[in-house]
Amino acid sequence: MRLFLKNPNFAPAGKSGGSKPTSENGDTMTEKKKEASEVDPFALDNLTVDGTTMEDLGIERPLLVVPVTKPNPQDFFQVHPDPTYRLAARVLELKAERETYLVTKAVWPLIPGETKPVTLLVYQSRHGGISVWPLKQTEEGLRDNTWNISARKASELAVDRWVRMQANMHNASYDVATSNKIPPANWPDIPLKEILRIAFGDGKLIDRVDHPVIRQLMGE
């Protein structure tokens, strides 16, 4: 005669008895799922987005790099509308290295002919990111040119709208296109002094006559 051992976890069809599905070792399926999520890094519970934002976590995005360059001709840009975010200054450009140095007012008179007057403008591209544009001004006693004139007009338009500026070689000037469909720029709450500190850090500020760039120009 055969003896049939009764499975304590077995319930006839239609008579669950209110018990939860269990595994062979008696663990409920909910417990197994929880254990799987703790062990398997690809468990769905470990990958799902629960709606938490970076702001909720207190995450900030510090400004680490500020390029010093005119706007990209293939991108729309907007100039900071606050007048306190522009500065009349003088810069020294190393053409071969494609680098721009900010020169203090105590030093630039000591290197005549090496610097150019500019207005430093803070602008933002449509893809985000802050840059500084050394917008060229007319040297006193010298004739202005159509490149600089059209660039200055483009910068004025870009104060309250998105602008794209492209070179027109035939007319020796910049052509401008505008857009009112791009969302307004979101400006970070960082003072101009700090933006310039980042833009012209790492030796890009010439504040003494023995600066390596001046010594290079003097043939030392």
C-alpha cells in the first residue's frame, strides 16, 4: 500500500485558504522578489525612476569652465541683459595659440600695440553654458570696420532675443538671423567677477610685466 504524504503548502484548486504563493523553502514570492532586487543589480526595482529630481537631492552644478570666444556661427546665442554683466577692457591675443588674455589697466600701457579694446560680454548658447565674448571696439584714432560694426549690432539684438551670427565674406560683415521660438535663457546667479575669474584663471590674467606671455613677446 502506498502512503501519500500531505504537502502542508498544497491547497486544492479553488481553495487557496487565503495563503500567499510560496517557494519550496517556504518563502513568499514577495520576499523572493525583494531578495532578488537586493542581489541582482538589473532587477527592475533597482532601475525604475521614482520621480526624484536632482533638486530633491540637493545637487548643484558649479560653473567650472567659461570659454572666451565669439559665438559659434552654427548656434543661436543670447547676451546677458543686465548691463553689470559687461566690462570695457583690453585683451591680448596670441594668434598661433588661439588664446586670449585679459590685461589689467596698470600693465597694458606698458606694452603699446599689443592689446586691443573690447567689451567683455557674457552670453549663453541655446544648448546652455556660459561664455565670454571679447567684442572688439574701435581703437582711438583708428578707422572702424564692417566686421566689428555688424558684430556689435548683433550683440545688441541678442540682448532680448536669440541670434545666430554668420560671416558674409562677400560683404565683409556678419549676417544675422533671429528666433522667437527658443525658450528664454536661464542665467545662473553668479557675479561677473566670478565668471571672469573662471574664464581668465590659470594664468590668463596679465597683471605684471614679467608675465610669461609678455616675456615671450619680448623674446626672452
